[in-house]
Amino acid sequence: MNDTKPADAPENEPRLKHFPVPFFAVVMGLMGLTLALHSASYFYPAIGPLSTAVMWAGTGAFCVIALFYIAKAIKYPQAVYNEWHHPVRLAFFPAVSISILLIATAMLSHYPGAARGLWIIGTALQGVLTVAVVSGWISHRAFEVGQLTPAWFIPAVGNVVVPVAGAKLGYVELSWLFFSAGMVFWGILLTLVFNRLIFHNPIPGKLFPTLVILIAPPAVAFLAYVNLVGEIDSFARVLINIGYLFTILIVVQVPKIAKLPFALPWWALSFPIAAMTIASFLFARKTGSDAHQIIGLILLVVLVALVIKLVIRTALAIGRKEICVPE
């Protein structure tokens, strides 16, 4: 998935036609930062207003991106069809429903009525996209091993995002349904992805940052599970520590990631780190663990710095017309 313009690309190619669905990963990153700041405000109350500001920035970004993508769908339906049948970008479509669910979760404490409505919309869309994406995976269309990347975790992550707000809204059984689906697909995809990473060619450089998505499923599953059962039990500890394990594995890869040129998949770095930050603060709040509070604070500092850098790099790339170009 290239986001830089090839030398022989037509100069008059409509940019809207190439507006990519991975742009919704920007919203996931911003809303992840919102929820991380909100979690940190329990320990550092001064952070609260910043969380609200980022929430509105993320909501605004979603509206703008959604309008552009709807315009693309209306004017260039074939381009959307092609993107749906793209082996990598297919997995990014649930980023739309995840973004809506994250906005609902962020608004829950401020605007519960709006949050409920958004959660219902996001959950319905997530269910439809899960069935559609998985059906696309198991259809007669053949996928090559090299087309499998950690981005395929996105639909599974979306399912375990549902209970984070769903349990608080009272949709307990529905939340368990989505949690169960997410856990099943996480286990299946984890096996497939590690088979691809160990026994096949390395992930292409532009998509290498998606490796960070490995952190997201256990971190979000921890948040969902704790919201469902209301306490930190043995299984919750297993989930958060799996998240820490993957975080350590990713830290080792940071020097390689840092050398790569910027592209939209870099936004895949933000949400998993945000999820791990939120999980750490939740564990600290529930158990009184100072160690987890410190881990959460360190991760929050890294997350803030990362999102600021991503926003700047994205703005520069848009200004240089390096995004929304033909592959």
C-alpha cells in the first residue's frame, strides 16, 4: 500500500479518487490519546481539560475524513470497490466502526445520551463489517502469505472495543458476544501472523509499523474484560501481561521503524500504545499498583510525543501532496 506518488503517475489524477480508508487510523490514534489522557486524569486531574480538547479534535477529524470518503464513494464507487478487494486495505474498513465506538466511549462520561446512540451505530456497523471482512477472507478468492500483516487484527480489535463502553451502558450479553468473537479471531490471526513473520519474507517497509498492532488485542481485551467482570482477576492479569510482552518485543523493533519513510500506516503505532497506556492506568487504579501507574505515565509521554509527530508528519505529507495518490 503506497502513499507516495510514483514518477509515472498521471498529473491530473483526481486526488479524491485515491483518498484511502486507512485515514480512519488517524481518528483511532486521536481517540486513543483522548481515552489515555482521561485515564491519566484519575491520578493527574490537571490533564482532564486536555482530554476533552483532544476528544473534540478527534471527533472533528472523523467528520472531515468521513465526508471525504463518502464523497469518494459517491463519485468513484469503483475505487471503493477496488479498495474493498485490496488484500491489505480490506482490514482497515473496520477502522470506521472502531472510530465511532471510540468516540462513543470518550463521550460516555460527558454526553451519555449521545454516547449511547453512537455506540449502537458503531456496534451495528462493527458487526456487519466483521461478517463482511471475514467472509472476504474465507471466500474463493486466494490470498498470498505475503499479503497477511498485523493490520488484519483490526477487525478483531473492533470486536473487543465494543464491551469497553457496552458494559457500562448495560448491554452486557451483547458485549460478551463481541468479546468472544474478538478473542476467537485474535487467537486465529495471532497464529497466522506469527507463521508469516517467522517462516516467510519480512513485512514490506511501508507496512512494517503495523507490527505494533500486535499490542492492541490483549490490551483492549483487558479493558473490555475488566469492564465486564468488574475486577482484576487471574485472566485479566494474563491479558495485560501479554500486552506488556508484545510491547517489549516491539520496543526492540523501534530502531528499524524509526528509519522508515513516513506513510499513513505509521498511525498504526498510536492506538496500540494508547490501549496499553489505558490498561496500565486501569490496573493501577484497581489494584493500587504504583509500578503500573509509572508504566502508564511513561507510555503516556511516549504516546503524546508520537501523536504530535504523526500530526506534523501527516500535515507535511498532505502539503507535499504525498498522500491520496495512485499506488
